[in-house]
Amino acid sequence: MKISVIGCGYLGAVHASAMAELGHEVVGIDIDEAKIAALSAGRTPFFEPGLPEVLTSALATGRLRFSTDIADAEGAEVHFIAVGTPQKKGSHAADLRYVDAAVETLLPHLNADDLVVGKSTVPVGTAARLAAVIDASGSGATLAWNPEFLREGFAVQDTIAPDRLVYGVPAGPAGERAVAQLNSVYASAMATQTPLVVTDYATAELVKVAANAFLATKISFINAMAEIAEVSGADVTQLADAIGFDARIGRRFLNAGVGFGGGCLPKDIRAFTARAEELGRGESVAFLKEVDAINLRRRQRVVDLTVSALDRPVHTAKVAVLGLSFKPHSDDVRDSPALDVAVQLRGLGADVVATDPQAIENSRSRHPQLSYSPDIEGALRGADAVVLVTEWPDFKSIDPEWAAGLVNTRTIIDGRNTLNSAAWRAAGWTYYGMGRP
């Protein structure tokens, strides 16, 4: 099929490359000339495992190209809207300017029976509003909503072989045609019996934000239990293991630590809360405000734990921070708990030296006041405390005996509960976990 992807940020670049790899003829469109030049040359503007290989492979076939001209979308049968929906400044609501602009600029280039497919995460009610705009244009095009469920670090896999597909479509023949077109787009996934939910616009929009709200709630729940464990002497890791055996609960996402971050989960639950309040049902998701509050408290807990663990005033101490990205296998530092901890410690006067396999440059552009080391050894050397805040494999595999020969004081705060505490203590370290004795 001929496909256009409007917006070539994280979501759009992955989607365009994966669709071309699956055999479709794809044009990716974005107003950022530098981004388009990089993608056209086979360079990814961000770190995502597997994407460089898929991008260069798709470009080599000739099925993938990039452009800054929206007119190049003309002739495509399916147009994916993959622009960002950031949090509005001074508000928890989502900023829909980019989604609205993408649809408005696309309208003159739509043909009868074209399908416009929203993939951006938007407040419920957005699709119905945009469908009315498209209908009023007289183009004869139809709108569908097809939420994405990408995990950073696994985005290519999640696009090529999704764990489920959701189509929000209108009723009647237009909806039936939209389903057929999307089934053609995702023919390879359909051939493997990928679960499919065909529903209305509102449900499709809610699926994504509800999923994120549930995951955020589960993470904050175990972090709330960690707060209780810390004052009662319990071990939250064993607690999570025990309740995780219950099939109704499950063990995944029950890892206490410094909390969640990134460009999706925090802003999506805030936007969900804001939209519920606009709909007069704010009380239905009022608990998400506490989910957010618990999450932010865990960052402060790591900072407080570090300060109390030091054998000297914080403003005279060197602190090694292991991790800057919000999660491993990513260079994304948006709302990153790791970077936030580093910045807070620096604000208290500590000499902070941070390292990360991928996120140093993104961090430096936001917080040049921090010191950065390209390797673990440089960060650890002479440190009075070590704080692990992103569970990169490189950090999890550090030999505590080797690290002991580099630091000034053998004190480690494991903000992700990811290290073998017994091994570190055996090497003479004072080990602090999150919600663990």
C-alpha cells in the first residue's frame, strides 16, 4: 500500500520505517528539516535498538523516503498522524496544536476513500472532533483511530509484531472500509492471529490512556508499599514476589524504585485527569493525582537517602550517578527520574558526576551544570556515594570488588533494587535499597 506518516519524531520515524520494512511504499513527512535530512541519510535522531538497521534497510529498497512537503502525502491511501501531544505549559492538559495542524495541512491533499489514521495519544473526544473537520472538507476521506502501544527499547518489535491492534472507526460502510484498509496495512500481524479489537472512536482513545493509567497505578502501588516497608522493616521485593504469584495481580511492573518517567506515562495520566475534569468526572480518576504524587516522592526519597548516607556534608561530597535516561535501552531524558535525582543533588551542592550509555548528550543539553563521564570508571573514581537510578545492564553487572577500588567511600544507593545486595555487602559496601531493610 501507499502510506504517508505525518510527524517523524519517535513514533513516526519508527512507524514509517517499520511499515516500509513490511513492504509498503511510505513517505514520512515532518517540518523539521534537520530531522528529515538525518532520516533520509539513514541516521536516527534518537537511540532506539533495531531502528538504524530497519531504517537503512527500508531506504535501500526504495520503499521509504522522507520529505518536508505535505504535498508529497498526496496519492497515499492511508495517512498516519504521528505528531506529539505534549503537556501544555501551566496545565496538565494535552497540547493538541500539532495534531490539529497535521490534519488541517493534510486536508487539501486527501482524495475520496483515503483513510486518515490517528496514532497520537489524545484526550477522549478528539477523534470525533477531527472526523467532523474531515467530513466538512468534502474530501470523502474517513478517519480512524489506531492507538500505539510502543515500549521504548522495543518499539520496532512492537510495530512489526504488535501484541494487539485496536481500530476506532465510524459506523456503517465507511467504518467497514476503514477496517479493510487497516487490515491490509497490518496484513503480516493479521496473518499471525494478532488480537484485534474494532470499536468506536472514544473507546480507542481511552484504551491507550487507560492502559498507561493502569501501569502507572501498579508502579505507584508497589512504591507506596515501599514507603510502608521503609518504616516497618519489611522487604518490598519479597512482598512483590509473594503477591505476584496471584494470577489476578501478576509480578510484572511490581518493582519498587525511583518511579516511572519518560515522555508518555507522566504526561498521559495528567492529561487523562484534566480531560476527566473537563467532562465533569474528575472524581473518577482523582486517584491518579496520588499516583503521580507517589511517583514524584520516590525521586525525593532517593535524594534524601543519599544525603543521609553520606559521611560528610553533601556540599563537600562527590556523588556518582549511574543512569540518566528514564529507562534502559533509551536516550530519552524527558521527565526522567534519574536525571531529576542528579539535578536535585547538584542543587544541594554535591559534586555530581553522572554517566549513561546513551543519554549524556541529551542530558547535557538540558542540564549543562552537571558533570558527565563517558564511562563508569570516571564516574566512580573518588566518589563518596554511588547512586544507581537507571537499570542499564552495564550498571547491573558492575563488579563490587572492582568498584570498591575506585571510590572514596563504599556507599551505594540502589534506586532500582536491581543489584545483588548480598554481593555488594560482602565486598564491604553499605547498601541501601528502596523499601528493603
